[in-house]
Amino acid sequence: MTEVIEPAIETVTIDVVLSALADPVRLTLVRALDAAGDWTCGSDILKNTGVTIGKSTLSHHMKVLRDAGLIRTRVDGIRRLVTLRYDDVERRFPGLLTMLREHGPTRAAVAAPASTA
């Protein structure tokens, strides 16, 4: 099994985490991983989110999230399994992921057109 390097949670800074979460696709990935709750194949994680991106783009987003200390990746044969480092991140930044969980987008917010003002 190949090991994928991730930063020690003590070295992760809030500005890097917030920068990673600022991208809507990465935020969707984090919420989908939170909902999955366990190791999930990286290519399957967006299936029920309505987001469609290419493999190389997904790989880039996963790398940004991993470098920000938000996810853990392990290689199992040809598959890359990912999981949210929920406990680690909550210990480092108390309430951050809980807030994302509790204040996710509502169907009305997703369906509403953006303001042009």
C-alpha cells in the first residue's frame, strides 16, 4: 500500500484551511466526505452532489484539501480512498467543521438565482 503524505495537524494554519474551503467545489467535497462518514473512493464522492468535474480537476482539488490538512488519503490497489480528518480539524479549529455541517446550503439557496445588484 502506498502512503500519501499529509501535514501534521499542528502545522496547519487557519488561512490555508479557509483558502481551501473558499472554492465551492472543494466545499462540496468536504460536505460530501462528511456525509459519507468513512473511507470513500475519491472518484465516487461527488456522485450525488450535482457537481461534474474531470479526473485531473478532482485530483487537484483533493491535493489542495489534503495539503490544507482537511482530508486523509490512502491508496488501495488502483483506488484512492479519502476521508475527512474531522476529529483532527475540530481539535485544531474547534467548531469549524461543525459549522459547515450545520449551516450547509439549503435547497432554496441552491435553486435561487444569484443577485445581479
